Amino acid sequence: MVLKVNIGVAEDVEMSEPVSPTGQYFNSSALSVSVISILEFENPIDDSSSLALINNVFLPINPRFSSIMVEDGEGDKHWKRVEVKAEDHIKLARFPEGLSVESYDHYFNDYLSKIAMDPLPQTRPLWEIHIIKYPTSNASGSLVFKLHHALGDGFSLMGALLSCLQRADNPSLPLTFPNFQKSSKVDNELTSLINALPKALSGALNTVLDFGWSILKSSFLEDSRTPIRSGKDGVEFQPINIMTMTFSLDKIKQIKSNLHVDSDDDVKIL
């Protein structure tokens, strides 16, 4: 962490945070990866307060949302804080008017495919918010967050986005989700230890097997060709198409059952 302070009539403080190796890998001349997150709304979207929400709620979550990636004289990359113009990051989707919901589903998926391929400008912070006011099969309106993977992993970025939301019944309380975990009975320490030992051994064995298998796959073996993996050279440069599907929790449980996935009390579906 480098801290530069210039003392004059007023103090000008600039913080420079080194970019992690993973962040540099995800934002290079050979690769640029973004995370796309969609918030679907039951009611039509009112974007009149979008600028205020971005400036007062979204930007304070993480300093990287107000930073660009710069390179110093030694070739090292850092995050540099800049002034953010929220209006430059808000995109309002324009579709034909008066279409059916099914038609808007196709326009929505095509729009996602297009923005997934468009690179984010390096001259401003690496995120965009797309407002889609047209109804789809799943929502009356949608907000699409395009966040560069260099800003964080999917878990941390989703946590940041969810922290912007408030509970409808009591905005002062933190956002919570239903817990699908069954309530467990209080067991004595010996019973708990006996029950935990097989799980610990199984977890350790699976870790060793997965690590060994990943070494084999990365060094000697090749994934078989499937409709998902074509195996063709240069496939990463081909156009992509994003499709969306919605599954109910009952369907997810049915998939877990068909795949014989362990469904112990400590397994949660979110």
C-alpha cells in the first residue's frame, strides 16, 4: 500500500493499491473477463433516483468501484482512485415498443450476449449498470450489473450488490434469506465427534482425489468433446450467446436426487 500526501493550501491524498496477480490476469491484452449479475423486479423500474443510489450506496461499498487500473514505470499495476461520473456508467436499453413478452425474452438474451462481448473502457472504473425497462417472462424490469472480474470474485461481488438492498418490512435491518437447513438436535460431544469424523475423512479424501485429478487433466488428459466443449482451436474468440433459465427449488432438489448428491442437513440450496 502506497500513500502519497502533498501538503499545500489543501491536502491531496491519493491511495494506490497493488492489483493482485489474479486481477492482472483477468484484465490483460489476451483476456478480459467480466461478471454479469441480473436483478429482476416484480414492478416496473423507476430510474429517477439511480444517480443518487450509485453515488451514495453503490460507490462507497468498495474503493475499486471508484478506481482505474494503471501501470507504473516498472510495469506493476495499481488501483488509482478517480472521480466517477455515474452517468457514464448507466446504460438504458432500447428495444422496439409494443412487443410480446416472448419477443422481449429474445431481445433480453441478445442484449446480454452483446454486452458480454463488449470490452469495458480502461479509462474509467470497470463496471456498468444496464437498465432494462421491458417486461420479460421473469420480471417487469431488470437491472444488469456488468462488473469486471478484476474487481473481485463472484462471491464478493454478489455480496457487495446484495449489501445495497434493504428489507421491505424494516429497512434498518440487514438483508436476510430463508434458511433451508433443518434444525439439528443437541447431541453430546462424543456423538458429535463420531458423526463429524467420517465427514472430515471423506472431505480430506475428496480433496486429495480432486487435486490429483486436476493435475492429470491440466497436464496429460483432455476433456472429451461435448455440446458445451467443442474442442476447436480459437473457440474463445468466437461470438457467444447467453441464454437464461429459471429453476424452482423443487426442480433443484429433483436434480440433486437424480445425481445422487449428498443432501445432508449441512447442504444448502440458495
